[in-house]
Amino acid sequence: MAAVVCFFCMAGAIGFSQSSDLVLKIDSLKTRYRDMEHRLDELEKAIDDLMWYQRLGDVASVDKVYLTGPPLAREENPTALGAGNPVKFWAYVFIPRDIDGASRYPLIVLPHGGVHSNFSTYYTHIIKELIAQQYIVVAAEYRGSTGYGKSFYEKIDYGGLEVEDVKASRDYMVENYPFIDNDRVGIIGWSHGGLIALMNIFAHPKEYQVAFAGVPVSDLVARMGYYEDDYRDLYSADYHIGKTAHQDVNEYRRRSPAWNAHKLATPLLIHTNTNDEDVNVLEVEHLIKSLKAAGKEFEYEIFQDLPGGHSFDRLDTKKAREIRLKIYVFLARYLHPPKPFKSVNDINRAAYR
């Protein structure tokens, strides 16, 4: 009997050992898969960079510059060599080929959207439309952007120091390009980029003459409530905020435009869409109500169930172009581009330059 018991104990131990080995192997494969995803993102980014030149090279000088933003908010080893150094990141620069170097031109700062994403040729048509009006454009690949490896990906600081990276791209342009008028700088963005645009004008109201926020992420507290766990995990990850909204609601408020609306001092236009499947309209409604409660002057439009949902005004459709014309007319009121759009036909012509 004792021998039988001993046999089962040994079998159990062997089974447990094999099970532990299997778990370790699976974890190792998951890590290798995640690392492979970052390498694929880098390859995709390299290909997309070539597409920028192919699509816009005839109308714009396309460059990619390397600059710095603030140091990391949290250092894993604050005494390590290089700890406290500024974060390095890339930014795209688009300059119309038909400008006169002796004149001064307005600047558009355009942060991309996505929790982890990058500035891709998805924006080609919008950049082309801005270039046609003789805007100069800078688009920062702020900390947390994809296509630059795992380390940069994990530097993400949503609603935090990424805002200062974008501000650093604005400052870089003003300091290094003498044909930019530093009194004619606007910032525009959609979704997460809309949040960054809003947080920039709240933190640096004198540095921007106008702003547009399209379907902007506006309330991270509400957002954590209607999204699922895998999305929430992007924020509570150890390398990011490190806490859930439940654990530190004030930290999520600090990063949310709706909870900073009292700081508005810049002309602002907001667009949202009631059937937005990404940024629920309730977030933007909270922002609008907060701005009104603070007695702020701004313009907004809530579109009703327009095709495209979250991307409703970034499509190539006639309706989307009509809406973008409203955005361009609003920006021109404060930035005075040399060749402002006056009709949808102007946008159509820009598409085929």
C-alpha cells in the first residue's frame, strides 16, 4: 500500500513539474510574440515612411527630425547612467514646395491618435489639404508611439508628458524655421490627438492661436467605465499609470480634458458624432458641458449618426470634405494662410494636385 501511495506521489510530482515547464514555455512564447510584434511595427513604419515621400513628394518637402521632450515621469532606476535624460523622439515635418523663404507662414501642430499608434499615411489627404493652403505641418511621434521598438512603446504617458512632447515639436519648428510665424500657430487632432490638442492649449494657452479637437477623448474616468478590461489594462500597466481609475480616480481626472475645461483661453472648435464607436459622444458632451459651466467661449457641433462613426470627417466623401471645410474656415480666421480654402471644390482640387 505504501508503495502504491509513493508511486502516485512521484507521478504527481512529475506531472506538476511538466505542467510548470509548460507554463514557462508558454510565457516565453508570449514574450517572444510580443517582441516580434514590435519588430513588425518597425518594419511597417519604415514602409509607411517611404509612402509619405511617394504620395506627397511632388507638393511638399517631407522630413523626419529627431528631438527631445521631458525626461520620463518615473525612472525605474533613478541613479542609473542616463537617468533623467530627456526622452528622444521623431517628428514629421511637411513644408509646401511653393513657399517663399522670405515670407512667414502659419504652423499646424498635428498629434496622431490611438493609445499606441503612430502618424501614418492615413493622414495623407489631410496633410495635402493643409499643404495646399500653405500651412507648414509638424506631427510628433510622441512617447508611446508604435514603430520605434518596445522601449519607446513603454514610455507611454497618456494625457501626461506626451502633451509636452507635442509642445516640444511646436517649439522646435518655431526655433529652427525662420519662415514660420510664431504668432500663427494652431493645433489640431482627432481622438487621442484631440485630447493632446486640448491639453496643450490648457497648459500653454499663449503658444497657440487656435485649436480644433475632433471626436476628442475627453473623460478617462468615464472611458474606463464603458471599455473592457483589455483596454483598461493599457492604462494600469506597470510601465504606464500603474493604477486603475478605481484605485486613483484623481490621476485619471488630471489627464482628462473635461476635468481641465476651466483652463481654456484659446479659440476652440469641437466636433463629435453621435454614432462614434470609439469615443462615446457622452465624453465629448461632458467636455462641452464643463466648458459651458466654466463660462468659456468656444464653438462646437454634434453631428447626428453620420456615416463613418469615429472617422466621419476624415473620409474622402463629399460630406466629410464639407465638414473639413468648416474646420479650415475656422482655422483660417486666426491663422490667415496664404491660400485659404473657400469651397469644397478647393479641397477637391488639392486632392489631385
